[in-house]
Amino acid sequence: MVINKFGIAKMINKTVDISLKDSSEVINRVFDIITNELVKGNDVRIPGLGKWTIKSKEKRMGLNFHTGESVTISARNIVTFKLSTVLRDRVMIGNRD
């Protein structure tokens, strides 16, 4: 099962006394805040969940697998996510069947 932003908003709506519209707005604002902080170059850490970080990748040579030609891969920024130990441990416990 895949959960999207609307699914999260519905879960909030069921557990907290706010409208579905308001819970959707809260979710959208949370993701906007995370995105804006990453765009500014700031790390975003949510205890119990994990940490998002922007990392710079240098320009490098790669290989086009279809043609076998060497290609230049341009420099770019990427977003990485590292699970918190709390979440990692909870997920690992859930996989011990």
C-alpha cells in the first residue's frame, strides 16, 4: 500500500478534530517548509523520522549503456535521506517474521 499526501491528510482528519481541507493544508505547508529549507541549503531533521540533506555531486564521466559511449554527467545537487535510528529499529523489528 502506498500512502500519498491526501491519504495522510485523511488520517489526520480522522484522528484530530480538524476538517479534511485543513488537514490537507497542514500537510501541504509541512512539505513546503521542508522543500524551502532544502532549497536554501539547510538540513531538515525530524526526530524519530530522519534527516534530509543536500549534497553536491561533482561533474564526472559516465557511460551510456545503450551505445557504450562516454558521456559527461554535469555537476548537480541531490537530496539524501537518512533514517533515524528510532525509525530504523522499528522497521527492522517489523521485518522479523
